[in-house]
Amino acid sequence: MTDDNLLIVGWREWIRLPDLDLPPVKAKVDTGARTSCLHAFSIRPFFENGQQRVEFQIHPKQLNTELVVTCTADVLDKRTVTDSGGHKEDRWVIQTPLSIGEHQWPIEITLSSRDDMRFRMLLGRNAIKRFALVDSSRSYVIGKRMKKPKISS
């Protein structure tokens, strides 16, 4: 995308993570967070064919702990992340495509329990730079309906 056709997003949006086979997830667009974070629990690292992978579970819908989806992804890294409260946590990092509306591009996501948080995902500034601008006065600019994404480079 060029600067002329950056996607405009609100401070919260419906997103998809198609490679994780999740239903649409409400994400808070958080320009104060460097890295994106996805709610995950029962995180289990393992090796498969020489590749470090991670299996985890997620409650993809806010306020619904009965719906549980199990996901598996290749591990990109393990990093120490400092949250907004100054607490440090070692987190697994995966890379996966993000779909917002008709647009799709790869992002890095850390995995951490967000059961006590309002949103199942934070979309950090590294994930949207070069792709989107945030209108903090608006919500769900892209809408709930998710169309087939265009692949962006």
C-alpha cells in the first residue's frame, strides 16, 4: 500500500486471523503498544519436523469462556515483553496473516492470557505501520462483515 491508500481503522475493529481458524475477533487498536498480543492460555511449545511450534487455546469471544478454540502456529521468537503496568513477561511470538476488511498482511503476535482484559486482542503499532491510520474518534470503521481479503505486500 502507498500513503495515498492507507486503510483507515477505528480504535477498535473486527479482525480475522485466517491461519489460526478463529472466528472474527474484536481487537483494540493500541498505538501505545509496540507489539500485538492475542489472548492465549494452555500454551504448549513443541517441536514438529525440526520446527519449534506452539499450541494454545483461546476464548475468541469477549465475555464467553465456554467457547474454546485450539490453535497451532510456528514460533517466530520468545521475548520478554513489558506491559502497560510495567510487568515483564516472557511470551511466545508467532507470525500470522491479519485480515481487516478486504486487506491482509502478515503480523507478529505475542501470546498471553487476557482473560481479565476487555479485548481478546491488542493490535499494536508495528502491525499497522505502513498499512493503516487510526481514527481514534471512531469504532468499527471497517465493520463486522468480513470480506475476502486482498493480499498486501
